[in-house]
Amino acid sequence: MSTLDRINEIEQEMARTQKNKATNAHLGRLKAKLAKLKTELVSGSKSGGGGGGGEGFDVKATGNARVGLIGFPSVGKSTLLNKLTGTFSETAPYEFTTLTCVPGVYTYKGAKVQVLDLPGIIEGAKDGKGRGKQVISVAMTCSLILICLDVTKPLTQKRKIEHELEGFGMRLNKKEPNIIITKSDKGGINITVAPG
């Protein structure tokens, strides 16, 4: 059973359980388990070995292009995905509602564009904080990255997100370098960056 399934099961049990004096301890244990599982899902750490990208991050590329919606938590990425593609990505008035990558397809003039609703990133994401490495890794597979911002917050948000993405090795709004590879006389290769 996956972490998402266990979270869903606990949430259903909490909804079924009547709240009274006799069930307070049981509900408290369920809340503690739920908090632990959500933390595990967001941080990507699990007791025990194993590797991999984590649940919900392995999304097969479809369509002609891929667009990643990236930004801080609760800026409207899921709402935008829902409106553009008709896909259901849960929205709520609290942060970290989206814990996995949610795909949708937008059709424009016959071209199918895959749109990915990525979990919100936080400062320190490039260093792995808040499962940031997995989120940015998926963003790197996209043809286009759409940075979603909250208009009620200062524009410094955009610079912080750009800093996180560039810290992970992404070149934003820059041309790819013109690299020239030539065979050297003694059997090796020379790699040079051409000007312009």
C-alpha cells in the first residue's frame, strides 16, 4: 500500500469516526499518523532503504510539448491546471495541497500540450528541502516552465524561484551555449564555446 493510499485511508477513517470523549485518543493517534505520513511524502524520506524518485513524480510524457507549473505553495497552480485542462487537481485554502505531480492535457489548434501541476517549492528546494530536488527534476524535463506567482505578495517571489531553479543548473531565458567539439591531432577532443 502506497503512502498516498494510507493517507487516504486515515482521512476516511477520521471522517467516519464520531468525535466524543471516548474517541479523542483514537483521533489523536490518527492525526499523528497522518502528520507523519504527509511529512514523509513531502520530505521524500522513508525509514528503510530504497531509492527512486518518489511517489507521484514519474509522469510519462505525452503530447507535442510539456509545460510545468512551478511556484510557491498556494499560488494557484492547481486551479490553473483545472481551468486549462479540465483535469481534477485538489485545491484547498491551505499550503501543500498538491503532494504529487498531477498531469493534464491542453489542446490548442490540434496540438496536445501536457501540463504538469507540480507541488509547491520552498526556499532551499535546490538543496532537497521540501522534496525540492524531485520537483525541480520533473521541471527540467519540460519544454516550458511557467512560474506561477501570488499577486498579493512581492515580486521578490519570482527572483527566489529563479534562484532555486538556477541553483539546480537550469538556464532561464538564456540561449544554449554554442559548443564546438573538434578532434585533436593526437587522438583526443577539444571542446570550445563559440562566441555569440
